[in-house]
Amino acid sequence: MTTRTYVLTLSCADTTGLVAATAGYLAGRGIFITESAHFGDPETGRFFERTVFRAGPEQPPIADIEAGFRPIAERFGMAWTFHDTAIKPRVLIMVSKFDHCLNDLLYRYRTGSLPIDIPAVVSNHPDLARVVEWHGIPYHYLPVTKETKAAQEAQVLELIGRLKIDLVVLARYMQVLSPELCQALSWRCINIHHSFLPSFKGARPYHQAHARGVKIIGATAHYVTGDLDEGPIIEQGVERIDHTFTPEDFVAIGRDIESVVLARAVQFHIEHRVVPNGHKTVVFRR
């Protein structure tokens, strides 16, 4: 039996002794902690922690470790989860016609730098089938109109359930999800918005930014909610520009930023570095 790595994430009301309780429990069972980060939010009074540890054949099974931790969690009123890093998350990518974010994710997947499984890609256009199928991934062309939106989303949900999808990534999927689908995918659907939110929401944000004469453009990866482009932010990136740049320059630069920001957000999510904090997130960066 080999050593396995696990991640414990938790949040609760901030109080004395939380770090000691977690570390003391693991140390008391001979478990080696390789990484630990925590944060007490003075505004909400909440405490957040992410702890990475190794458990080998000399330690109890993970189920026993979880069972032993439960009384501590109950005492402090923790929301907590143990994650096995050996299990690759199953990710469904949704895309329309712009392929830069999709290509970046597929490259990271193919080279192993993004340790995920991609059982399927869904698109409302047929254009990108060849590149996806070249990677050996099934491509589901599900066209959508205003009249067929409910039926198309039902197909998407059926696919998510049947394939046991852990995370949905909107890699420039240019459709607004219904409130019902947003609710079904709460905290497990990431979108990339081609703007530095909360500014320039909605359509053609780069053109909006150009019209306002901004000097910095960016992109934002966030969890999807029923409020358009207002979900909890995971990651952002920016690039400095000036008055000589055209809207087309904004778009070209923005595509590079979008690809990097989305990949980072997916990485943070699958590494369990993101912990909900009301309408915001706590992100334990590397």
C-alpha cells in the first residue's frame, strides 16, 4: 500500500484553538502535514483552512480518520470535507465558437499539467468537433434557440448526471444559463468573462472598455450564479494598454489573459484551494 495525499478544507466561526485542534488531531495519529494555510475574515468572523497531509500504511484508513475528526468538527460547527487527490475530477467543458480557452484546457489536459478527466465537450455549434475528437473526447453538438433552451439544458443536465460530472467549465460558452441550471450547478460551474469584473458586464465588454478609455483590461473567472456575471470570483488577470490600442487589439490581448485565468481557476478548484465565503471566495493560492 502506497502513501496517499489528502486535502482537508473547512470553515466555521472564528475562535481560539481551531488550528491547534486540526493539527493536533492529525499529528496524534502520526499523520504528516505537508501544507497548511488558514485565514480569519475580520468582516464575517469566519475561519477558513486548507490542510494537505500524507497517510501511509501505518496510518488508519481515511474513513477512520474522517470518523475520528467528526467530533472536533461538530464541536466547532465546521463545514468540512476530506478530498483524495488521487481521484481526478470529471470535467465537462462547454464552448461555442471561440476556441482559445478550449485549446488551452485541452493542451493542459493532454500534457498532464491539469490532472482532470474530460468525458465530454458540449457545444451549441458544430465548429470545434474535429479538435475535440482529435483528443479522443466525445463532442456533443446541442444547438439551442430561445424556443429549445429548456430542452437543450435538460440534455446537458442528463449528460452531467450520466457521466458523473464534478465540474462544468464554460470556456467562452456564449449562452446565458437559466436560473434553474445555475442552481443545479451551484459552486461547480466556472465561467470565464472577458472583462475585469465588476466592470463591463454582459456583451462586448472589450468594446465597452475601449469606449471608456481604460488603461487596464483583464479577464475574470467566477462561479456561475443566476445573476449574470456576478458570481463569486476565483481568479483575475490584467494587462496594461494605452490610447494606441484598437478594440481588436483588446480582443487579441484579452484572449491570452482569458486562457491563463480560466486555467488557473480550474486548477484552484480541483486542488480544493477555493472555499466559499458568502458571496465571495477564499482562495489559498500556491
